[in-house]
Amino acid sequence: MTEKELLVQKIRNGTVIDHIVAGKALQVLSILGVSGSEGKTITVAMNVPSRKYGRKDIIKIENTYLSSEITNKISLITPHATVNIIKEYEVIEKRPLELPEEFIGLFKCPNPNCITNSDEPIETKFYLTSKDPPLLRCRYCGRIYSSSEVI
Ligand code: CTP
Ligand code: ZN
């Protein structure tokens, strides 16, 4: 453990999302639906030195355990992040990310003529049609988008 890694304190209980692509932490928080207004203690470190990737972002959310269903969504933004579950200061689980097959109600369809952008109260839904790079197909208008187009 180097001095640099100790810049960010260890937590007692909660979730640590590590090895996030440098600069993407705020996008990750938004896709997780974590805004900070819930009152949770959240530490966000951006562009910190990393042995594996040069620079990385880290997010620590105390006293919160996110479901795999939720954490898997961030693989669209940062496929190589690690989700660490911490209990009493120990890493008890290291969760690999798996790209979900569908994304419901999370993104807006970029097609202005899509029915999900009309006055109809229809929840958006995208299917994963390809993994590397990830491509998403709108269930309603059928158009296919890269992840950066919908995020
Ligand atoms: N961590 C933490 N609080 C703890 C334990 C770990 O905040 N009580 C953080 C560490 O700082 C690190 C991440 O959780 O960012 C994973 O911890 P660990 O598995 O100990 O680190 P590494 O071995 O470096 O992880 P990896 O192999 O995934 O790089
Ligand atoms: Zn659409």
C-alpha cells in the first residue's frame, strides 16, 4: 500500500467502486441514481494515480450496498471497474461487472420522433444488441445507439 492510495480513507461498511475510467465518476454516480441528497456519506476521488491504469476515479458510498442489477449498469461507462463490498473494514466481495441485457427508464432516446419523446407517458427501454463496443437498440423506434449517444 503506497502513501498515495491512503489519500482516500478506508471505510468501515459500504460499497467502493474502484478502477473507474479517470474523469467518469460523476457519470457513474448519475447512472447509479446517487445524488448525495439522500444524506449518505460519499467520497469521490477523481484522477488519482493507479498502478494498473495510470489514473482512475474511485467512489465510496458508506453504509450502502447496491444490488448487482444497479451496479451492472455502470459497465456501459466504465467496463473494467470493480465493485467492492466492505464489511467491518474487510473486502468481503469483489463483484465483476456484467453488461445488462436491457436498460429500462434510464436513458432518453436521442430520436426526437421516438414515441418515448412524445406526450405519451412511455418508459424508455433499450436492448443490448452488441457487447464490444456496447450498442443499444430502442425498443420503440428501433434505432441503434452507442452508449455515449444515450448516456
Ligand atoms: N477499501 C476501502 N475500505 C476498506 C477496504 C478497502 O475503501 N475498508 C478500498 C481500497 O482502498 C480499494 C478498494 O476498496 O480502493 C479495494 O480494496 P482491496 O481489494 O484491498 O485493494 P486492491 O487489492 O488494490 O484491489 P484490486 O485488486 O481490485 O486492485
Ligand atoms: Zn427510440
